[in-house]
Amino acid sequence: MNKVNEKTPPYVSDDFQIGPDGAYEHTEDITPNEKTMTDEELQNVPQMISAKMAAQQQLINLLYSQIMDLTMMSKIELGDDVIAEINRLNFIINEKTT
């Protein structure tokens, strides 16, 4: 915890955190244990994001097909609110950017 310095004038900070001893101002910088990305790693970020997005889409497709199979085999109906949300999200996904 920071000690109050009587020579330092008061100021407003928006970087307060709550800890076990009460509120305190977070003043720590990056510690040596925290890793920063190298230039090479930064250049690979778009490929990493693309691979993650592709995996997410595969998972969505798998879950969507499983829901369709289960609803047809078990004759379970999705609620109107669920169908509306699926349609809304599909519209956003498939919307063409102009």
C-alpha cells in the first residue's frame, strides 16, 4: 500500500482496486514475470485469430447440426424466443458489409 506523502498534493485517480485491506490505487507496472509479445509473435496474431475463428465456426456448425438432429429425432420444439434469437444472430453473421 502506498504511504501518503505530505508534500504530494491530492489528486483524483480512476485506477483504484479493492483488496483485503480496503481500497488502494493500483500503481504496479509490468512485472518481469509478465511476457510481452515479440515482433514475430505480433505478426502471427492475424493467423492465430483466423485459426480460432475457424475453430469457433466449426464448433457452432457442429452444435447447430446436433440441435437440429435432436429436435427432429425427439420431436422437441425450440421456443419461439430461441428461434427468433437464432434468426437474429444468423442475420448479423450473414449481413453484407457495404
